[in-house]
Amino acid sequence: MAIQITPSILTADFADLGAEVARVPGSDWIHVDVMDNHFVPNLTFGPRMVESLVGASPVPVDAHLMITEPDRHAAAYVEAGAGSVTFHVEAAAAPVRLAREIRRQGARASMALRPATPIEPYEDLLPELDMVLIMTVEPGFGGQKFLDLCLPKIRRARALMDKHGVQTWLQVDGGVSLETIERCAEAGADVFVAGSAVFDADDPDAMVAALRDRAGATAGRA
Ligand code: DX5
Ligand code: ZN
């Protein structure tokens, strides 16, 4: 299981995002949190901003859509150049159609679950998905405390993926740091979003490497 580290720019300097993403060349993806003030109580970027970031980023862009009506809006983020597009299942009217459409357009299709949303009802969707994102905070803001109550769901999601023999990646997002990443890796996550832990560090790229080492050591033991 390859470990991937995905810095989130949510707490980076929005006036200088080109310079911010250039500080983490050792990452696997750049995570962009798209918020609409409806699905979550915060407002961030749209497709034009994502398109500019795709042009500036040294690595592919992972767009996390925290928006209502992702069925209508996800296509614009694939067109903007995102390599992976994540919609929230709580907001999607037709998640199977949406995932197929994202894949047909040429991006990786990913489905996110809020902390209180179970994975079990979506077991049969796993072959349709390139990644499942298990939120480890309530979505909306960076810098929140990691919710340990999400760990059993990560384990259950990994078990379902093993049962179905799918290659679906398992991403965690929210409160991921040197302190919490081991718990996530031990539970079976393999793609780690880290916002404040990376961009508040003196050397963000060294923090990406440190997170990778710690997750890799844990996953190797698991
Ligand atoms: C929260 C966002 C996260 C956020 C994570 O709703 O989806 O991507 O940036 O930030 P940290 O790592 O600071 O919790
Ligand atoms: Zn996110």
C-alpha cells in the first residue's frame, strides 16, 4: 500500500498560492477545498481558481467539493484540470452517475463521508470509485481537532475494500498531523490530507517527508 501525502492549502496564504504550492514539491497531490457557504459554513474557491492552481502546482490537484448539488458542478472542476474530484455523498443526488461522469471526463472519482455518515450503505459503490474520503473532522475549516471516533469507520472501509478486492484509495482529511497520522495508517488509510500541520510548519516540505515516514512505518507494521 503506497503512502500518499496531500497538503491542503486551506490555511495557506490565499494571496500567494503559487508560492505556497511551490513550498511542497515532495507531495503527491495538492488538496483544494471547494466550499460554497451552503454545504459547509465557509466559502473558498471556484473552478477558475482551481484552473490557476493546476497551472502553478508541481503535482496534480485533488479537488474536495464541499458543495450542494455536486451533480451539477463537479464537471467544471474536471474541466479545470483537477486530477481527482471528490464529492460528498450526503449532497449527491445520483452518486453512481456522478462518479461515472467524473471518470468519463478523465479524472479520478472520489466519494467523501462526513463523520456521522456510515460507509456500509455504499459498499456496492466501491468498484465505481477511485478513492473514498473519510472526514476526520466536520468539514468546513482547517485547524480542527482530529476525531478519534472516525477510526473504526476507517477500519471498516478498509475491510470492505479488501473483501471486494478493489484498488480504491482510502483518504483521511482533518486534524492529520505527526501525532494522529499513525492511528489513521494503522486503521488502513493510505492517502493523507494535512493542512495546518504542513503549512504552519517552518519547513513544509520536510513536514511532508516526516508525515510520509511516520505513516509508512506504521503501515509497514500493520
Ligand atoms: C476541512 C477540509 C480540510 C482541511 C484540513 O473541511 O476539508 O481539507 O484543510 O485542515 P487541517 O489539516 O488543518 O485539519
Ligand atoms: Zn478537504
